[in-house]
Amino acid sequence: MAGRMRHFTYKTLSELRQAAEEQGARHVQFEDDPEQVKDLLARKVRVGGLTVGNSLAIHPMEGCDSTPDGRPDELTWRRYERFARGGAKLIWFEATAIREDGRANPRQLWIRPDNVSDFARLVDRVLELHRERFGTVDDLLMPCQLTHSGRYSVPRKIIAYHNPHIDRKSGTPPDWPVITDAEIERLEDDFAAGAKLAVAAGFRSLDVKVTHGYLMSELLGAKTREGRYGGPLENRVRMTRNVIGKIRAAVGGGVTIAMRLGCFDGVPYFRDPATGLGVPCDYETPYPYGFGVDAANPLEPDLGEVKRAIRWFKESGVEVLNASMACPYYNPHIGRPFEKPDDGNYEQPEHPLAGVDRHFRVAGELQRTFPDLPMVGTGYSWLQKYALNAGAKNIADGNIRFVGLGRNALAYPDFAVDALASGELDERRVCKTLTYCTFLMRQKNHPLGQFPTGCPPFDKEGYGEIMKIARAAQRGQ
């Protein structure tokens, strides 16, 4: 088997810039001047009726650490206390299930009538700590990401349609039942009910999660599904538009509607046993599945349908959009360019700069198409300390409004404070994309059915011992 490749070897910004040029990653550009970086990242952003205090965002990063009945637990509190003090003015609260059968793991947050007060205390604590450190919360946006995990729900998957390649990757039998139109309609009402609970808990922004292969995301690619929710694009967006409408009817005005949207599904990848590299499935063309994919070459994005869908979502009331892509369960390198895969998964089949470039290219085209819809960009963490330089350049060029960091926020929760103070990040603290967080997320041999996840290398106090226990459990000790 081929040895593990090391990609990020750059000691200077000029070395990284040269590598981007050599790799043809022409959308990966950088602002050199730290003072300019500071000024660009400090830009305020208008989102609906709110002026957000800067251009830095923390992506919705699941901790897999709730109590079994869905309440925020000790590590959940710790994570959001750190984010509250971290300086980003857009804190995108993690995936929170609206039904028990929509949880992606047994410790995913799940909002329900008997735990709303727990969420309310957590929201109050975030606001309190943020106000103490930064003087105001009037410019803080914190969307609660409402989700149903669909195919990746436990213990029983709920699928939108049969894609044989995804079925193979996810171990879904070809005769597995598909969710009915009537069940989808009932789920729409459950999203509205969950939204009312989130607003009762104090959230003033709600995210409808349409990414990473979960239910509404999978529906967007359900071209072969029959009935009201499949086939033509206007049917495939129906659930998402209905959910937005029902949420708005349930909670009224004064609540900002957000969306994290998967803008390119791609195809499943498998590990080549000879090389360890990821190889795409043996797809057919024209490829009859997926959202944002070029049917003639599904390894490449086609944003035609994506733009039509965003136009409809905007008309439905979406006021800020987080541009994401791919599915961590079947093509993680596309969504999260990495240095090292999680244990047992495939190695990068492309240079990570190609993945960063894809993120910037797609988000940039969408932001320029919808200049009055502020968007959050993804794919920055692999650039390590130079993520700020790339993000500032994207803002300067009108390619994005917010620079979002996810994995790096687990490693370095107060990255925004340093970014805004000096225009630079501390190289000793930035995420190195070694995927320990995903390793923990995939470990299920725990008394509660799921290990909590965080950053063992850079947050040893929180996750060092957890990592040791997970490794021992993996070895059967």
C-alpha cells in the first residue's frame, strides 16, 4: 500500500501560493497584509434585520455529547461557553434533531417539550458570556440547526429514494422502504413544532439543514423518486420550501431563517485496497441522481439547479445561506479536505488544494449570483493559519460574506479574537486536519452508544482522556 501522503508542508504564504498555482487552484487567492486581513474580517454583515458584528463564523460542529434524552450535557456546555468567548459574531449552533427517529447518533441534541428549559439556559449562558467579553449581543447571530438525519438516522434509516451507489456505501438493502409522501408531510409539521420549541428556548434564528446527505438534502437529489417530492426540481425542493413556510407560520416575524445547503452531492467513493486511495463508484452517465452534479460527469459540479433552488429558497424567506457540499459518509474529502483520513477510511484521491478550490469556486459563483443573500464559505480549515488570508481575499473580491471555520473552531475556539487583533492565527493552535474529531464521532463502543467528539491534540483537557478510552475500546481492551 502507498505510504501516507503529507500535503501541508508550507512554511510561508508564498510557498502555499506557489503550490496553489502549481495545482491549478486559481480560486485560492490570498491577502498578504495582516492589517487588511483584520479590516476585511471585521466587516459588519447585514442579515435580514440584523447587522452581524464581523465576518467570522463558527460552523455547526456536533459534539455527540447530549444526554440520552437529547439535553445539552457537560461537554456541550463547555463547547458553547468557549465559542461564546471566541469572538465570532456568527455562531452556527449544531444539528438538533426535531424527532427521536431523526437523530444521527444516540447523543445528538434533540429538542422536545420537556427539555426546552435546558436549551434556554444554554442560550442564556452563551449570551451572558459573549456580552461580558464583547459588550453587546445585539450584533450576534446564532441560528439553531434543525435536522432530520434521514438515511443516517439511528437505529433505523429513513431514505428518500434508492441510489444504488449510496445504498451500497451505506449498507441499505435494495428493498428498504422509502419514506412516503404522507410521512414527509407529517415531518414538515414536526419541523415547525421543533422551530417553536427553539424560539421558546431563546433562539432568534433557525437553520433548515439541507446538506451532508440528510433527509432534505437527499430529497434534492431524488430525481428518480415518484410522487410530489421527487422527479422535477420543483418537487424535490417541496419539503424544504414547505418546512420554511410552516416554520414562518409557526414562529411569526422577528426570526431569521438560515440554511446550510449542500450545493454539490458528488458520488460515493470507496477505498482502493491496493493503494488506500479513494476511488469513485462505477457510476453511469448520464448520472440519474444527485443535486448540483453534472450528469455527464458527476465528479464535477453543475450549479444550474442549485441557483434555481436558491432563488426559490430566498423567495421562501431564507436570509443567510451556508454553502456546503458532499456527504461525510460517502465522499468526505470533497466536503472536508484533510491531511489524514479517519481510521479505515480512504486517503485523499486529489491534492487538498483542489478541494479547497472547489469550495471557493462554488461558493464564489453562488455569492456573486445572489449578492444580496449573505453566504458563509466552507473549506478553509485545511489552509491552517493561512485560512484568514484566503478568507479576507474572498471577502474583498465579493466571493463570500462570512468566512466559516468548523474543525478549527474545535481546536481553537477563540480564533476570531486573534484574527481581529492581529490578522494572524497562532500556528501552534490551528487545526491540522488530522481527523481525530471524526475518529471519535465514528466510535460507537461506548455505554451510551456514542463517544463525544472534539479535538484531542489541541484540547487535551477536554478530549485527551476520551481519546485514550476510545482507542482502548477500539482495540477491545
